[in-house]
Amino acid sequence: MIWIIFGVFILLSWLVGSRLKSKFREFSKIPVNYGMNGRDIAQKMLNDNGIYDVKIQSVEGELTDHYNPVNKTVNLSPDVYHGNSVAAAAVAAHECGHAVQHATAYHWLQMRSQLVPIVSFSSKWVQWVLLAGILLVNTFPQLLLVGILMFALTTVFSFVTLPVEIDASRRALVWLSASGVTSQATQPKAQEALRWAAYTYVVAALSSLATLMYYLAIYMGRRD
């Protein structure tokens, strides 16, 4: 049964990821107002929110866009950085949404940032601890419990990420519409692009929860 569940989540992850890429390719062909590219849009959104200490830069890859709160950088993939499209506008504004969250001390982002060093450390060792715990479950079950607790941190992190991403998209869409970058015709497309991006985080969080329940079942089964 557990393998069926894992299979379902793998399939869902693939489907959502494929749909996301398809939508971004489609919306990359639709221009936005004013002829602004992703970098221009990011700069304007930051300025409109009174943020002047965040650097905008291009990074290699596809859909590698992210905001780094440590060095205050909005990092945009080449297609977004140089692109004048609904897709580029949506992504650039979304990443700037995180910068606005940072500037306004958005509590979910603060919580997520506090978890990063703990989760980073845990992620390096959790699979090894879980593997050893499963192999030694009948002789040293406490090791598996430690692994479960470590994995639980990554699950909590996945769920804390959800409101952070959803709120960044909400801020982006409000600004895109208010600034006139998107029109009545293109705003729904920007919304759809960001909605599919959000689905990837939902699937990841649910998959992490299902995996956590699997390890808990092994531990509780041993106790029985």
C-alpha cells in the first residue's frame, strides 16, 4: 500500500512539474505592458515598496529563481531576467514578494529562516540515520526514532514554506495589477502561472508528510 502512495506522489509531482513548465512556456510568449523585462519589473516593485538595499541579479538555469534573505538578492533565471512576458513578470514579482516579506518582517518567513540552518544540518544525515534505524529497528529502535524526529523537521519546513510562497504570490499579483504591468487580459494568466508554481510546494509538503507517516508506521509496528 505504501508503495502505491509513493507512486501517486511521484506521479503527481511529475504532472504538476510538467504542467508548470508548459504554462511558463505558453505565457513566455505573451508580452506585458510597458515593454519591461523581468529585471525592470523587479526593480520597480522593490522601489514601489520602498526597498532600495536589495540587489537583482541573473543566475543560470531554468526556474531557478529565488530570493536570498541572507545577502538580500533577487536571483532571476535568464529567461525571467531578460524576458518581457507574463511568465517573467509573474516570477520576478513573486521573488520580490519575498523581499517585501523580509522588509516587513513577515512572521512565516521569519519562522522559515530560523528553521533553515537546523533543516540543512538534518538533511545531510537524516537518510543515513533512518536507514540505520530501519536495519536496527529490532535491537536499537531509538535510532529510528531519532531519524523520524529529524525527518519531521523537514516536513514542518515544507508546511511552513506554503504560506510563505502563497503570500509572496498574493503580493505579486496585487502589485502587478495595481502597477498596470498586467492588464485585464494578462492578469489571469499571471495568476494561473503562480498557482501552478504553488502546487509544486503543496505536493512536496504532502509527499513529505506521507513519508513521515511511513517511518512512524515502521516504528510503531516494531513496538507492537
